[in-house]
Amino acid sequence: MNNAVVTLTIRFLVLVLFQVALLNHMTVHILGDTNPYLYILFIIWYPITDSDDRLIFIFLSFLIGLSIDLFSDSGGIHAASSVLIGYLRKPYMRLSFGVGYEQQAQKLSQSSYAQRFIYLSLMIVTHHLTMYSLESFSFASMGYVLQKTLLTSLFTLILVLLTISIFSKKQ
Amino acid sequence: MRQIVLFVVKNKNFLLFLLLFCFSLGTTIQSHIFHRNSFINSANWLTGGIYGTVADISGYFSLQTYNERLIDENARLREQLINTAGTATDSLVIDTIGQQEKYRLYKANVYKNSYVAAKNYLLINKGATAGIKKDMGVITSLGIVGIVENTSDNYAMVQSVLNTNSQVNASLKNTRHFGTLSWNPYEDDYQHVQLTDIPRQAPVKVGDTIITGGMSSIFPKGILIGTISSFSLTESKNAYIIDVKLSNDMTNVGYVYIINNADKKEIEELEDTLQNE
């Protein structure tokens, strides 16, 4: 077992437990009720590597979504949206950090604020939009889906930024 | 053949994504169509065990509330007991065979509760081995909670009244007009449900009590649901749409009672014979 695998396993378990035991009960009562979804930090923060690992990464994205579904009795909505952002992570990173991000082996905490904000927003909004669309499963409730997406994205973004700033290593 | 292998190897990321995405879409669609979560649900040893540990710890923070609820309920029941003790009952019951209790109540602890999603479920720590079966009613001392939907050996999943699939027969307490209780996540919040199909003739006032109607074999008649917070007529002007404020605090359920109707099987068999004819 090498160090990276252990770190990732612990991160996976801690994020799932934190999500289902704490965050799912911490409802935010501003303009409707929402829960922030911090667990997608696993997908957002997965170490940037060359394309060989992508297969495992996509599967792990699916697995963390499925774990959340298992705990929250929500069919497959978290699994679907997680595997989607897992797959879309590469194009999103190209979009926000520029084409050469793989060569630079850039860390998320070392990127500029603007780049980081674009990347995080893309990932979070895609995830939440997919999730709430699948949850309501009708075009009639587009207003509800959009309102919930925006609101939850905001809270998730704040939480993700906080967590990154707490746990990233200082240079 | 070589071409196909090359295609698969070249697009392996996309193909894996497609496979997993379709799988999760399938389970999502299944949960929408069949009104149940087939195998992705929290009534199993792993998730149930983890939720149990969490509930053991977080239960301490709500002890005061639960104790007060218990005292309130005890006071109410004692009051009933004292008041009925003096009244003389009919002297002699000759036939005691029909005197068995029709309803039995089981108690359970809520391990997991949600109220933010469109389909909300509770997980309770009693399952098939304790005699819990599908379609039993779940209540607290304050009012109704939901209906048992799935059971495993040691756990059961309860469809909350805050679930788009939930349909409960309800009636006004004063009169006997009854209708259907449902929940709409786009309009209601976790404190309010909607009562429809109450005819226009019914005298409806804000603050009136709504109870279960007893038209189904799930809930007995007369269990508290809530009070009317507002009402309006439908477009065709022949029925009311009533907003009901739940008497139960769905964000803090804690302990629940599960109702077993002994006559349920008989009623269902009778209904089946009617449908078959």
C-alpha cells in the first residue's frame, strides 16, 4: 500500500461519513431548505495525474455517489451526478486552468482565485443541476430545480472553499 | 474484431462513464416509476449499523424534548384512565372471543430522517424479525409520520408523509368529510401538507383539526394529523384544497409507534374478491 492510496481511502470514508452523519442533518433555512453536499470535494480534489488513472477515478466518483445514495435512499441521483462530474473533470480543468495544467502538476491550492472559482463553480453547479433534475424528474418543476441548484451550489461552494483553505498545506 | 477492440481501448473512459451513468439513471427511474427503492436503500446492516451509532450519540441531545413528549402523553392517557374508571361499563360480556385487540403498537427508534428531498424516508430500528411488515402505519404521540415501505431483518424504511408518493386518507374532525392527504415539495415546506377532495359543502375553518379518516386499513380512525392553516376552492369550485400544518415536528421525530391492524389481511382479501369479480 502506498501513501497516496491510504490517504485517498481515508478521505473517501471521512467525506461519506461526514456527509451522511452531519451535513444531511444540517439544513440551511434560507429561501427554502437545502443541505450542502461537501462529499463531491473527493472528486474535485482528487490528485491530478496522467490519463492512465482516469478509469479508476471515474469508477471512484461513481462509488462515492452510490455510497451517498445508499445512505440517503435517493435512488441513483447522487451516483449519476457524481460520475458525470468525474467524467467532465478533465475538460473542466482544461477550461479553467488552461491546456498545460497536466505538465505543471498544479495543486488546487496553488492556482489563482479566479481559476479556482471557475473550476469549483463548474463542478458544483453541474453536479447539483443534474441531481435536482433527476430528483424532480419533470420539466414542469424547472423553477424549483433552478432555485434549489443555485442555493445549494452557493452553500456547497462556501463549504468547499473553507475546507480547501483549512486542509491545504502551506508553502 | 481488431477494430472493435481498438475502439473499446481508445474510448474506455467514455464507455465506463456511459455504463455507470446508465446504471444510476436506471435505478433513479426505477425509484420514480415503481414508488420504491429496490436495492439501493439504507435498510441493511452496514448503513443501518452506522446510522445506529450516530443515533446513539445524537439521541442524547434531544433527550429533554423526548422526555417532555412522554410526560405529556402520559398525562393525557392518565386523564383518560381516571375519567373512565368511574363510569360503569355494561355488566357482563358474554362473548369474549371477539374482544381481542384489533390494533397492536410496536415501538421503534428513528435512526435516520430526512425532510429536504422530494422523496423523504425514515429508517427505523425494527424490521421483519420484530413483526414489522410493509404498509403498517407509523405515528408518534403528536401525530402521523408515514407508512412502512420496505423491511429488512432488523430495519425498516418508512415513507414519510413528506414524500411525493405519500397518499393518506384524512378527514375533518368535526364532520366526517374525508379527502386525500399528499405533499408537494414545490409548494409546501416540511411543516405543511395538502388535503384535497374535501367537498364544498363541508364547513371548513382555519384552525380546524384534521385526523386520519380510517378508510384504509393502515391507520385507525382518529389519529391526529394537524390543523388547517389556509384553504381555497379548486378551479371547478366543487372541492377544497386545504393547507394543513402538521402537528408533528418532522425535523425531530425520535421515537415512533408502528401500528399493526389485525384485521388487515381479512379486509384486503375482501377487497381483492371485489376487484376480481
